[in-house]
Amino acid sequence: MIEIKTSSVSDGEFNRGVFATCDIKKGVLLHEAPVISYPNDQHEHIEKTLLADYAFEYGINHTAILLGYGMLFNHSYEPNAVYEINFDNDTFDFYAYTDIKAGDEILINYNGYADDKELLWFDQE
């Protein structure tokens, strides 16, 4: 259903993104990304690494690094996918927010909500 390919959206060192391998209907579960969580007071150590740009808020007192394809979804202020934190399973569950065509890059809003237009750290610089 999904695969990793070169992305034109990303301009980082690796330029990867998550793409649909088939048509996907709105609401379909795309991926369950397991998490490694850590207390927020340890984040200062992560801030010294490349992982800082890939960490997600995980509840009030924790931050998470996502496994699987979780850290490879690129950002859009007009996403075609959303994620929900599943604390019971310790996963971030990614769902199609719109119908997605085969070959389309699957994009999420890093703000956590599909319609949140607040500028992100990399757009404020």
C-alpha cells in the first residue's frame, strides 16, 4: 500500500518520502508506527542530533521517535493523511485524510491537525 521513494517535497540530505502504491480511500489506515518514547527532560540530548527534527510530542511529559515509516512522512499545510496517537498500542496511526491516488506522496501536517496553518520551525527561519 505504501513505499519509500525519492521526494520532490523534501530538500534534506536524503530526500525521501512515503508514497501510495495503489489508490487509497479516505479513512483507510496506512501505517502503524511503533514509538520509542522518552521523558521531555531528556530531549536536550536529542536536540544535539539530527533526530531533533523527527521527534514528535507524545503526551504531556514525553517525546517520541517513530519507527517504521513514521518519521518519513513529509509535511504539507494541505495534507492528504493525518495521524492519531494510539497510547494503548504505543503507535502513531496514519490514516488517509483524503482519497489518495497511486503514486501520490502521502503528506501530513506536522502541527498535528490537518487544518492547522501555524508556521513550523523550518518555515519561520
